[in-house]
Amino acid sequence: MTATEFPIPEAAAAALREAAAVTVLTGAGVSAESGIPTFRDALTGLWAHYRPEELATPEAFARDPALVWGWYRMRRELVARAAPNAGHDALAELERRVPDFTLVTQNVDGLHRRAGSARVVELHGNILRARCSHPGCAAAGTPLERWDEPAAGDAPPRCAACGAGLRPDVVWFGEALPADALAAAARATRRCDVFLSIGTSNVVEPAASLPWLAARGGATVLVVNPSAAGQQTGPRIHHLLGPAGRVLPALLRAAWPAPVG
Ligand code: BJW
């Protein structure tokens, strides 16, 4: 272990080394070291100047589509400038080492795929896509990856099929998560030997219930977060209290030490 290496309890390293099935849940904290603010940091978080219900609900979009579209446009630009960090890279590497691996993410930034993760389940959609906001539109189920961006402050672009405004292809409060994604996440959580919960405040359901589901199924749960606030505790739950970009590479090195010589 180097002087700056993050200390990993042997029980956590051994559980990961011996696991045939690993499921990971990530939240905004895993992208913090890529320069993307989390949601609930009181000073710098994405909601520092607004209340969530002013931006991340269907009602907010109906009330002020230009405001909501502009907030997502700002975040898309931030994501486009960001790059995956050492935490994303370590998870892509973990996928290559574990036979049955699923990465469930609440994040909408696409950074896991850009880091090389393939088995990714997006619970809350992706801000790089948009779709028609009119539920009855024939095109509403077909997300777009390109559109003509309006001038800053203008209303969202129009759906070519029905003329309604486009909206980000994300899941807002009060909306159902994509059923296939949620079912895949629950299946992977029930069958895993190790469940990693990384960089999430655990306040948003149904994602917040996944670590409990894993623990009830007998999995070892590893929580990676600089803060223990709001995190699950229990006999098979280990807390690795540090930033994902430091903890995850150290966890992989502890689980699979490089041969000496
Ligand atoms: C680091 C770090 C570093 C910092 N390294 N870590 C009970 C049961 C079921 C539902 C509910 C329920 N009670 C209430 C509900 C409803 C609601 C809900 O959960 N509300 C709570 C606030 C109470 N849930 C919903 O509405 C969901 N839908 C639903 O339940 O539908 C039911 C339904 C069924 C059928 C028909 C209709 C409806 C939908 C939830 C959608 C959430 N959407 C958002 C926005 C997505 C789009 C966007 O990005 O704008 O998702 S909200 C926001 O929160 C976003 C995130 O994915 C989500 C979670 O946040 P996250 O990732 O945890 O971020 P933070 O900022 O909170 O935490 C960051 C963490 O990182 C912190 O812990 C830091 O310490 C840590 N950190 N640096 C590691 N370097």
C-alpha cells in the first residue's frame, strides 16, 4: 500500500474478489470528480438556486418550459466538457473482472458508457436525449439524440410529428421509472453476492431501496461515499468513507493485488 493509498478493509476486498455476481448502484457523487455538481450540495449543488420541484417535475416543465429546458441545456454543455474520472474507469475495469456484472445508475450524464462500461442500466434516463412532451404523440416513445437547439432563454424545440415542445428524456419526480430498467435493476440486485452503493444520498425512491433489497438477499453491501449521512448500516454493510475516484481504484487493487516481481 502506498502512503496515499486509500485503506480498504480485507473483508471488503475479499468479498469482491470471491463474488461471482456484482451489482453497482451509482449516484451523482461518482461524477463529482469529473466536475459535475451533485444535486443536494447546499452551496454548489445543481439545486443551490432552485427548489427541485421548480425544475425536475412535469409541473415545472408545463409552467415554464424555457426555464427547465435552459437548465438541462446548461447541464448538457457541462457534461460535454467533462470526462470520466478514475471512479468511472475502475467500474469499467470491475466489469471486465466479474462474470455477472450489472451497473445500475441514477445518473443521466452517460459517463459510465464513455468510460467503457457496457452493462449499464439507466434508471433516470439520459440528458443527452430528448423526446416529445405530449404523451399522446406517436413519436413520444422515440427519443432523439439531435435537434435544432433554440437560442438561450427560448422555448424548447418542437416535435416534428405533433408540434409540442421536446423535453429531456429523463425521469422527473412523480413519473414512473422505465419498467424494463427497474426490473433489470431489481433482478441484478436480488442475485448479487456484492452490492456497491456509490455516491448517492439515498433519498430518492425506488433506487434508495436497492441496497436494502441486496442486503436482505444476503449480499455484502459496500457503500462508497465521503459522507456516512443517510447511508445504510447493518451487519454486512461496509462503509468506505472517501471519494469514489480514490476509493474504487484502491478497492480493485486490494481485491486483485498485482503479482510481485
Ligand atoms: C460523493 C462524492 C464523491 C459527493 N464520491 N460520493 C417512497 C417510495 C417510492 C417513491 C417515493 C417514496 N417517497 C417519495 C417517493 C417519490 C419520489 C421520491 O423518491 N421522493 C423523495 C425525494 C422523497 N420518487 C419518484 O417520484 C420517482 N418515481 C416514482 O416513484 O414513481 C412512482 C410511479 C409509479 C407509477 C406511475 C407513476 C409514478 C422518480 C424519481 C426521479 C428522480 N429524478 C431525479 C432527476 C433526474 C433528471 C435530472 O438529472 O435532472 O434524479 S431527482 C435527482 O435525485 C436525480 C438523481 O438521480 C436522484 C438521486 O440523487 P443522487 O444521485 O443521490 O445525488 P445527491 O446529490 O442527492 O447525492 C450525492 C451523493 O454523493 C452525496 O451522498 C454525497 O456525499 C456523495 N458524494 N462527492 C462519492 N467524490
